Amino acid sequence: MAIPNSVIEFVLLGLTQAPEKQNVIFAVFLIFYLATLFGNFLTVLTIKTSPTLESPMYYFLAYSSFSDACFSSTTAPKLIVDSLSDKKTITSGGCMTQFFALHFFGSMEILVLILMAYDHYVAVCKSLLYTTIMNQYLCGFLVGLAWVVSFLHSSAQLFLTLSLPFCGPNVIDHYLCDVLLLMKLACSDTHLANLLFVSNSGAICTSGFVVLMASYVVILYYLRSKGAEGRCKAPSTCSSHILVVTLFFGPCIFIYARPQTIFSTDKLVSVFYTIVTPLFNPLIYTLRTAEVKNAMGKLWSRKVLPGELLARFGRWEDVYLGVF
């Protein structure tokens, strides 16, 4: 479907237009991006090759790390390249592709976090039925469903944007393409489009956050009702997940669950949830999860042969164990 307008490219102003800061932006975000890729793919590799991490919890964690790496890749490379370029432009097709991928992997991250919370709930509150409920077929179905829902969400955003006419100007005061920024440039009334956008992206962010926090409240209440041992275990059981949820959903809700208004802090908030948070997530999980740290240590202490890695990929989804 062609974009009904005369604009063939957009100009991205980036984080700043000060020439003396461009080299700093390049160096800092290149390091951030490479660290994000390394941390998340190391987490995936560790889970895939470790026989002690063959549970639904780590199955979902691997998808979360993969989504983080892809989510950061939708914006970071363009920001890094533009910091050294005099002509910071992106084609209309590239712009649409970028925000489609941004919403796809962002939605995927939200849904996987919800699946991880559900896994925690079943493991803690339905421990006797855990292996029966969280079997390989259900886990595979839930992840597949997350892919489908993410695709439908992103497609809705893309269709909404493609329906807007752009006839100039084409300057975006940001380092990425997103629906709110593009609606500011549309040559038509966008109040209805903004309402649809907020009801879509805003609802996903807000409802996802509410569902996640409610699930953790239930889990922590259940643990505290189990006496002294439960009260000691409660603060640490879901703390890493709650921290990840807060870091991701806070900026997400700030950007998407509001009327069509652009704030001066939007760039900083966007940097935090598109680049910084995907870097922090593997650090949070590995530093607070002894099983992952131990598995990473074993991975570094030996060579992972290609045949062994391939074998792990083949049988990993066929095995499930209890987490608690």
C-alpha cells in the first residue's frame, strides 16, 4: 500500500544538532549497543546450551533477551550512523519499517514479560500442578500467540500511519520514527488517528503493566501467607522481574498512554526504553539469578562445539522442569 503523499524521505534531527557532541553520541551509543547485543545473545546462548536452564522460566527469558536485542536494533544503528552523518535522512519506507519493527518487538517484550509472570504465578501458587500446566505444548503455543498478537498490533499501527497524508514538512525532531511524531507532520486532522493510537499502544502498555503488577501482588501475598519462610522469600522471588517491568513500562506508558503532545523530555525517555533498558535487562537477570550466573561461568570455562550447540537447540523445547 503506497503512502498517499509527496514526501519520499524524512529528516531526523537526532538527539542534538551540536557538532561537538556527535562524536560523544557515536562512542557512547556504539558501546551501549554492542554491550546490549553481547549481553542478550550471551543470555540466549547460555540458556540454549545449559542443561540446568531447561525450564519454562528460562524458555521465556531466552525470548525476552532475543526481543531486547531486536528491539534495540530497530533504533540504535540508525542513531549511531546518523551521529557521524551530515545528512540525517530516512526514506519513507525505511521510516515505516523502523516503527513497525519498534512496535513489533516492543509488544513482544511486553507479552513475554506477561508470560514470565504467569509462569511465576503457576510455579508459586500452583506448584503441585506446575509441570502439568506449564508443559512444552502450552509454552510453545503461548510464545506463538505472542508473535501473532505483536504482528497484529504493529500492522494496526502501520495501517493507521499509511492512511495519513504527508505533503511537507518532513523534519522529525527525534532520532527515530514513530506514529506520534509522524502524526505531527500529517496534512490532515489527526485527532481520530491519535485516539486510535492511544487506545492501541497506550492500552497495551497500561493494561500490561496492571496485569503484571497484579500478578506479582498475588504471588507476594501468597508467599507471605506461608509463614516466616515465605516472608523471607517474598522480597527476592520476583524482584528482578518487577525491576525489569518498572524500567520498561514506566517510559512506555509516559510516551504512549497520553494525548498527542510532544514534550522536551521525550528524546531522553525514548533513549531509556529503546537503548538503555535492553542493556540493563540481561544484567538484572544474570546478577540476581544464581542459576544463570553459574551456567554462564560453565559456558566460559569450556568450548561449546557447534554439534553440541545444535543438539541443544534441537532438544531444548522438549524438556521442562519445575522452577521452584
